[in-house]
Amino acid sequence: MLRRDGPRHVWAALRDGPSGLAAPGVSCDAMSPRAKHQAPAAPRTAIGIDVGGTGVKAAVVDLETGALASPRLRVKTPQPATPESVVEVVGGIVDQLVADGHVTPGMPAGAGLPGVVKAGRLLTAANIDKSWIDAPAEAMLTARLGRPVRLVNDADAAGLAEATFGAAKGVPGTVLLLTIGTGIGSALFIDGHLLDSTEFGHVTYRGRDAETLVSGAARERRRIGWKKWGREFSEYMALLERWFWPDLIILGGGVSKEYAKYSRFLTSRAPIVTAQYLNTSGIVGAGLAAAGVGIAAAVIAREDAPGPGTGASRRAGGDGAAATRAAAQAAEVAASLVIEDQPTH
Ligand code: BGC
């Protein structure tokens, strides 16, 4: 899978495991033994939530190992997937995790969503209901879950999981993760530090928004085979390489599971590997983001600043009709809950 003609230091890091370079989880002092001693308040577990086009998934994440510390629960994404309906579904899942005794009071939560995240809101919504744009999503989730919630871009979340525990752990230099599914998401790391909210799925490729031509969904819509898709995807990667010169490219998302079918059609300067986390990267990364692991302090400060019109939109409580609606929704969520799998340890 990994091509051996890549830069030597990347090879060495991959072969030898973590080098002297600290992965994000370690570099931000949340996980090292020394930091644990100095900052006993750093959470060891967090709730990770992954909001996708077809499913909303959540589990408790062990931040020291990247393993799931509860079953992974999943509910179909409600349609239309408005902030209100999705927040209610997330609430139902977390209520279940609480009821089953997996969640401690005050345990933070992180939620990954497909869009640019700034100041607790989505600024773009290419593959999710447009009503997310500028909705006070972080405040809505915080109010519904009754605990601190951090919003994070879904690809950044996947990248945090890979950089802290997976394919990018300890890899120095510039690492580019591309998630290939309904859209194309990106996460860029420099010496283990995330440059958040890159949106490389939307660079112009052949005169179009790249993800409309080379995402997994686009391949199916265009009915093109792996060979043609692989060649086009390589051209697209070449564009990114000309601008960012990554030392390692990690492919994630649904299409990375089919890697054997197209790896021989891919060309790139940097070595390519597939993500190590296939189904849980979004959850694990959102949990890490909840604890501030791998997220630059400057980003946290910026995102915590009140945005225009921010104000916690409290869950309807006093209004009887709204409360009845919420109760009915909660019952619906509970009825459709699926336990996807059990903890990984
Ligand atoms: C969105 C990104 C997201 C990616 C993968 C793109 O359409 O703009 O924010 O990371 O899809 O879900």
C-alpha cells in the first residue's frame, strides 16, 4: 500500500513508529505522563459524535488509547437534516449512553460535521441541509446535551484520530488526509499540528468543484470505473501536491476501503497510505477535539468568542406543545437506535 519511493524521513517514521516528534495528542500536553501529573483535570474520556449524510453515530472515546469505551450507537440521519432535527437525534443517542451508565457528569462532547467550522457554527454546507449555515450549532448541542460541546469539521476529526493514534502518528512534515465519500474532506497537518478547516474538496479541478467529479459519490453518479477514476483522482492530487508538497498522503472515507481496486492507478510524489481508522475516525477525532487535543489554542480561543447573534438556543421547555413534540421525537430516536458494535477493548 505504501510506496517505497517516498521521502526517507517519512519511511523512517512509519517504520520506527513515533519519533521524537510528538503527535498532537501529546504535543498539546493533554496525554503525556508529565502533563497528566500537572493537569489532572484533563479529561480521559469524551463523547465523540459523527454526523454524516446517512447516519448519526456516537460513542464514548478513551482519549489515551483512541479505543471506544462504550458501544457505538447509530441512528439514521433524519430528513430533512436540519440543525433542530439532528440535535434532537444526537440528544437521544447521548441520553441512551447516559442511561446505560457510560457517561460521567460533565464529560465533554465533540461533534464532527461536514462544513467549515468557525466560532461554533458551520459557514458552509455542501452535503448537509443549508439551514446549518450560521445556525448556533455548538450552542444548540451544548444546551441539549447539558455538557460542553465542541464542533469540528468531520475531515479534521478524522485527521485528529489518524495524527494522534493512526497512520499519521509521529510523522513529521506535512501530512495531507483526504476523506473520499459523498464529498471530499481534507485535513492538513504540519509536524503534527492541524491547520483546521482546509476545504480541498472544493478546489477547482477541470473547471469544476473537485468533489463533484472525483468523490466516491461522483464516481458512482458518473458511472466510471476505478481506472478512469484513479487517473483523475491522481490529477487532482497532483494539483494539491503542487501547492502543498505533502510528505505523506492518507486516504480515508468509504472509498479508501476499496483501495485494492484502484491503488495501481494512483500516482503521486508523496507516499500514499490508507487511514487506519475506517469506521470510527469521526467519533474518535470528535472526542479528541472535545478535549482540545490537537486543536491549536488559538483556534479554541477564536471559536469560543461569541459569534454574531450567538445566544444559547435553549431547548423548548416552557412551551407545552414543543415539549410534547420533543418527547415524541425522543421516543422515535430511542426506537430507531442501533448498537453498531461493542467497545474495542
Ligand atoms: C465539505 C467538507 C467535508 C467533506 C466531507 C465537503 O463537501 O465541504 O467540509 O469535510 O465534504 O464530508
